[in-house]
Amino acid sequence: GKWHMGVNCKSRRDHCHHPLNHGFDYFYGMPFTLLNECQGTDDPELAKSLQDTYWFYTQMIILAVLTLLIGKLVDLFSVKWKIIICLAICGLLYFISWFSSYGLTKYWNCILMRNHDITEQPMNLEKTTSNMLKEAVSFIERNKHRPFLLFVSLLHVHTPLVTTEKFQGRSRHGLYGDNVEEMDWMVGRLLDAIDKEGLKNATFIYFASDHGGSLEAHRGNAQFGGWNGIYKGGKGMGGWEGGIRVPGIVRWPGVLPAGTVIHELTSLMDIFPTLVHLAGGAVPQDRVIDGRTLLPLLRGTVQHSGHEFMFHYCGALLHAARWHQKDSGTVWKAHYATPVFQPEASGACFGRGICPCSGDGVTHHDPPLLFDLSKDPSEANPLSADTEPLFDTVTRRMGEAVEEHRKTLTPVPQQLSPYNNIWKPWLQPCCGTFPFCWCDEENKVD
């Protein structure tokens, strides 16, 4: 499925970020992310406001060149041909520089790979659902006689909400609801494959989402990004509950009791130590591992999660922390930075398209905004020293925990810097002779 970690570092074939370079033995999916541009819609998603600005400047350059050219031809004013030609060349280079990054996104970004080989460029989204499902079921069938790890990162419930004709119009909740229903069907097909191979009681299955619903994803009055219920905020917000509180569903018949609901703090970082535990291994001891194995909690041998504190980031910046105070059972949440909503009461950043992590789109809080999630899960009523007797004690202890946490971090180069985000032609995965990058090995007939 969707890898979204990129491919190359220094050359087109080094594949340093590829899944096969990070412990996986087999890969089928998108190395980048799913964008509206992949569907070829008229609603571009990647840096839309930036593209509009670039196109405006390009039009201004074209207008200037045409004005000088016409003026020269009808002798309105004297200007050297060299100036007109130089301006035209500069304008052309300017256009190529930004259009290569944004205008050809479907060809550069929307590709499908099997292991190290590109099988579709650009990918055919109409067939992606069946292709992904077929690959996952085939993987189960090939590995049914030995232990395996299958990580399926679905493209569904993500704009542009590609939904096959069979599921279009089935939900009362529009295209998003249709997409959810198709995702549910796909998960059901995978569970059926597990059961068919007699692996039901021998397979630990964990279903989760990587973030809350994207409130800003909409077209007209149609909501394309889900709904986060009572929780404030959404996708891209590193602190508010609506951005980080997600479903967590586990199935392991015969080992874990069915129908159990566990109200404890866990994290997607817990998956790694849980899998290591299941495989009979040991987590690395030469670094701090933030995750905790879920098995004791799931089996009921312990009543509380191994997490006392959790730290919530927006990009590389810590925006919030929470403290599960074990003696009282209270869950405190401190926000050190929060996004500036546009409009203010919307709970989202409609004016920006997605909430930023820093700059003028963020408000910093000192002292932090403090909430008691045990009583106020919607984070509607920030506490103060006047309303909460423990305010100073709690914020001080949480500040100490943040500092202790920061001491465990090792500085690394910022991979999300502007330089690392711009398109680099020498790193572009290409299944042909660059820049003629297009192929369709998926539907090739021998």
C-alpha cells in the first residue's frame, strides 16, 4: 500500500528510503502519497496556492514579453531584440522550473512499485483497489506455512477518495462514506483469506488509522475527510484529540477475549515492540524505545498501559503532552502550541488548507493550556490556577517530563526541510528514459 517515505537519497537507483532497505522482504504499492493530481481532477492538492502564485507570475512574464514584442514590431518604442529574447528565455526557464514540480505530479509522484521495479507510471487508480487486494491475498497464500508480517497501508479514506463503481452511491454519507464501505469490504476480504487458510487462531491482527479525519478536505458542501465526533481538531494537528485519537481494533481468536474494551493510553509506536514480543525477539537496548508491548494489556495480565507520559508532535515540534496520573486515574493534557483556526470557531484551518506547525499560524502558550481529559475529552474548557488547585503542580511535573523526554532525542537532519521537499530530477524514479517516464507492466499482455 502507501509507503509515503520516499525512495532515493543521492541517485535514482540507491533506494535508500525504500521498504526493502528498512527490513521488509517484499513491497507492492506507492512509494509516495496519494494526491488529487493522481486522479487528474481539476482540483490540485499539492501546494495549490503556490501553484496559483507561480502561474500568475508566469502570465506577467508572458504579458511583458508580448508587450515588448508588439511595441518593437509596430515601432511604438525602441528595445533591443537581445532583451526580448533574454526575457523570453528566462520566462520559459521559470515556467519549466515550477511546472516540472507541480504540473507533472501525476507522472512524478503517482507511481506503483513491486519491490524495486516500477510497474505503473502513472498508476491507474481505477484498478488500484483490486491490485492491492490481489497482492495482499497472494502474500497470505504464499506464506501460510510460516510466520509472516503483512503490513497493509490502504489508499482508501484518503483524498481523492478513489471508489470503484460497485460501491459508489451506497452510503448515506456521500463519497467519503462510499470509500469507507469499500475499505471495510477490503478488510473483510483479507480476514476471509486468513480464515480460509486456517490461520484464524494463529494470526494477530491490528487495525488502526494513522491520524484523525481531515476536516479541511472538502469540495463545496461535501466533506471528504471524515468526522472526529466530540474531539477537537483533525489531521495534521499534533496536539488536539481529533488529530491523534484513532480507532484501535485487535483480533486474535482463542488467545484474546472477544468484546473487550480497554480504556488505556496506547500508541501506534507500540506496534513495533508488540511484534518483536510476538516473534520472540528483544527490542534494541542501545536507544530509548518509546513504544510498549500491548500483549500484557490485551491479555489482561496488567490493568494499565506502560505509558505514563505521551508526547505529541506537529512535524518536528512538540505541541502537546499528556500525563496519565496512575494514583488518581486522571488524564491531563498540556498544549504548548496550538494552530490558529480559520475561521476561529471552525476547529480547522480552511483558509490555509491544512494547519501549520509553526510560524504565524500557531499560538504558543506559557503557561500551557491544560485540560482534564477524564472530565473534558472535547478539550472545551482550559483550566487555570483559579479553577484547578493542582494547576501549578501538574504543569510543573509535565514540564519536567517534557525536558526528560527531550534528553532522549538524538538530533538528525531535517528531512522535511524545503530543500528536501523540492523535486530533484536526478532522484526521480523513472521506468523509462528520463524524462519520458511512463509504463504499464500491470496490464501488459505477453
